[in-house]
Amino acid sequence: MPSDSAQRALSILRDGSQFQWTVIPILLLVLYVYANEIERKNWNVVFAGLALFGMDMFNEIWNALVLHFTQYAPVWGAPADTAFLILVGLNIEISFNFAIMGIVVAKTLPADPALRILGVPNRWFVAVAASAFAVAIEFLLNAVGALTWDYWWWNLRMPWLILVFGYLTFFVVAFWVHDMPTLRQKARTVGALYAFDAACLLLFGVWLRWI
């Protein structure tokens, strides 16, 4: 039987009546962020942002599949007020957040990939620091009930799992794409990631209706 939080999320899943007009100006702000970087031809940053968003979508898909197969709960859920719940753990507001998170953090990267910070390669230092900050935000969201956790191994007592699988992998892939030597490599890698996400959404969402 689904947990209480899972039932609340399922009750509003892709419910159009939840729509709020705040979605439109936030969408424009996200588009502005990308347009601004594209205008400056900051392709490294643009593709880092797209890569991180693609990684988050992959995470959200397997998280929704956990609910399907356990019939109990996703690893994390987002049953609180939202303008639109896309998947059980992903609302439109979270989606907008991850759409620009990669750009924000990529812009803090030193120009020299070989530079070390406190003796640590800067890409790893920034990835861990950004992940730790994001986990701290998740703790606050959980505390107010906006983000729910139903498993003992995914909570305040096991923060390293959230850090590694909830964020660190996102930043590692985003920075890897950021540092690829050619635009073609970046485009192919991000394109492959999005194609995989799209295939999963079509298979598990549209055809099988599991998520």
C-alpha cells in the first residue's frame, strides 16, 4: 500500500487544475538565463546546464519507477503545493531549478581545469561543495514537508547517499561535458542523454504508464 506522502503525490500527479500563472514568468526567466549564455557563446556553460538537467530527469524517472515496483513510495516525493507535478518526485518548480542549476555552478568553475583548491582538483571541489549545499537545502525542504522521504536509508541519517546519488553525479557529468574539447562532443553527449530520457519517458510513462 502506498505511503501517505506517495498517495498525496499520486492524487495531484499531472493534474492540470493545479496550474498557477507563476509558471509562465519563471519559465521566461529560465529561458533568459540560457539566452544570455548563448548570446555570449558560453557553450561550455550552456551544455553543462543541459547535461545537469538531463541527469536530473534520469534520476526522477528511476525514482518514479521505485514507487511502481514497490507500490509503497518513491525514494523522494514532492506532494506539497505545486503548479504542476510532473513525476511523483518532480514538480515544475524543481524542474526549473535544475534547468539552471548547472549553469549557475558551472559559472563558478576556474578556467584552468588543472587548478587545485585546498589541494583538491577544482572540478571535484566545486562538485562536492555544490552537492553539500544542495543537500542542506533538501534538509530544509524536508523539514517543512515540501520534500518527503519514506525510506530509512534516504534521510538525515544517511546524507552521503543523497549527496552522491542526488547531486554529485549530476555535477560530475555536467563538468565532464563542460570540459569536453569540442562543441560536437558536447552536443552528441547531451543529445544522447536526452534521447535516453525521452525513450524512458515514452516507454515507462506513455506506453506502460508506470510513472
